Amino acid sequence: MVSQPICGGFLTGLALGNLPDGFLAGSLLQMLFLGMIPVRGAPLPDLVLAGVAAPTLFILSLREGSVDPSARGLVLLLSLVAALLVAAGGTVAHRIGERRSPFLSNTARRAAEKGRFGLASAIHFSSLAFHFAFGFAAIAVVTAAGVPAVSGLAGMLAGKWSDPLGHLPALLPFIGAGSLLMLNLARVRILMFLAGFGIVFLIMFLRS
């Protein structure tokens, strides 16, 4: 489960020297997908990229001198929105890669049949290396473009609309409502939805 956002946020926060904020961003992103599971081959968003992008943008944007401390909640919201866009983009990129994967797998299979196991292994690991390289490149681009954008928007809106994280429990029921909407728009098992919805409200009551 290291690929899940809650773990990605923890590890990213650890790497950036701000474990609480990294874990917070990853945990909230995880809540958005508590009741969502793939059925009938339906693809999920690329939560691996999102789980690194959200805490990275959140932590680094807060370090910008232009961000007011009272705008932490707004910075977190903008970071989560940006991470969801990154997740959608990652899914599209993986779909494109999957269309080309049969050529590589067939080439590796033919090489193995001829006893060229070194070549077959190299082809296999090259596809894994491509996935890692794409992930690092995507995070680098998102960080370079996203941090100035998030901090700039937060600076512009800080005096007009920004809620401190102390009001975060009031937002959690909307996450449950989003899960309900997802239930109606996609094929999701009702048991997983109820579990996710119940956990959101449990966290809300314990937090308050």
C-alpha cells in the first residue's frame, strides 16, 4: 500500500522536512477515494503521482514568503485540486503507454523463446524505468509550475476567502457528498462507499 496517497504524503513530508503537513495532505487526498474501487476494468486516477504532488505543493507553497499564515486552508485546497489534475494526466499517460506495451511484451517473449533472456529482462526493466522516469519528470514539472501558481493564488485570495485549518471538519461532509456523487456516476460497491462515508463522519466528530 506504499503507492496510496496517505503513504505518499508521509514519505514526501519526511523528505521535505515537514512530516505533519505532508501526512495531512496525503490523508485528505486518500479520503477522497475511500469508497472508490475499480470494477469491470474501470481505471482509477494516478494516485501515486497525486499522493506526491499534493504534499509537495502544499509544503513548498507554504514556504513562500508571499503566503499569509492564515491562508493554510486555501493553500491545501489549491494543492489538492492541482494534485487531482496531475492524477488525471497521469492516467491518460498510462493509457497511452498501455497501447504500446503489447509490442514490448511480444518482443520480450520472442527474445526469451530464443534463449536471449538478458534482452528479455532488459526490455522488461526498461518499461519499469520509463514509468519511474515519467513520475519524476511529472513531479518536477508540477513543482516548478505549481508552487508559484498556488502561492500566487493564495496571496491574491488570502484577504478575500481563506479558512484556517481549524475549520477543516466542516469540509469533511462534503467529501462524503462527493463520494455519494461518485456512487451515482460510476460503478462502485455500496459497502466500500458506506465505509468511506462512515469514516469521514467519524473523523469529523472526533476532530470537533
